[in-house]
Amino acid sequence: MSAKIKVATTSLAGCFGCHMSLLDIDERILALVELVEFDRSPLTDIKQIGACDLGLIEGGVANAENVEVLRDFRRHCQILVAVGACAISGGVPAMRNSFALADCLAESYVSGIGIHNPGVPHDPEIPLLLNQVHPLHEVVKIDYFLPGCPPSGDAIWT
Ligand code: SF4
């Protein structure tokens, strides 16, 4: 069994800015490689999560797939960290919470400025949107919160 800390990361309703901030640890990334092994993550492109010591999650919970992935991370990670404002409070994606979901869909696909191909898509491949965007801790137990938009590379390193 590996002596390295096994880490999984994912972006739910996020912009990947928190993941990009990880790269701001600069040359310390060489030390990181000695300390951790990445499991499921956009950094590895591994799609299924295995047993992990640490899960880092950016983004809010906006759709049914986000709920599924978040619960899967909770099941497989000993420690789960909400990384960034969207994961902690819903952040930018939760700005839609002030509006009815039907109005958001209409604005995006039917009546918004510059929409030329109207119609809300009904494709089973597209995850079902939740009525509201939720912070992670409203769906599963979160062990730690790392604030910022995004958290600094130094904060992530620490
Ligand atoms: Fe992007 Fe900021 Fe949200 Fe991170 S907290 S996913 S950087 S908007």
C-alpha cells in the first residue's frame, strides 16, 4: 500500500479557478508529488474514485450529478474539504437562487439576448438542475472549509 496521502479532487458547479490556484504553489508542486498521489481528479482524468485520505471539492451543488459525485466523495474520502466560496456558500452559481429555475432556463435557452435557437433541451445526458444551488455542507458532512475565490496557492499548500 502506498505511503503517500491519496487525494481526490473534483469541480462540481465551479469554474476550475480553485483547481488552477493549486498550481500557484509553484515549485512546491515538486514536493507535493513526493507527498501525495492523486486519485480521481481533473489532474489525472481518472473518472472513478477509490478509497482516499483527502477529498478537495470546488463548486456548489447545482444538479443531480453534482449530488451523486459529492456523495461518492463522502463515501470514499476520510476527510472532505470544501474549497472556495462556491463550495462553502454556493458562491457565483448560487446567484441564480434569487430566480425561479424555469425563468433561468427561459432566459438561457429561449428569451435571452442573442438566443437564435430557442428551446430548453431535454437530453437525458444533461444532468437535471436542482431548483436551488446548495453549498456542500447542506448535502453531506464537510470536515474543513478553505475560503477564498479562489483560495490562494499558499492557503491550499498549508
Ligand atoms: Fe471559481 Fe471562485 Fe467558485 Fe473557486 S470559488 S470555483 S475560483 S468562482
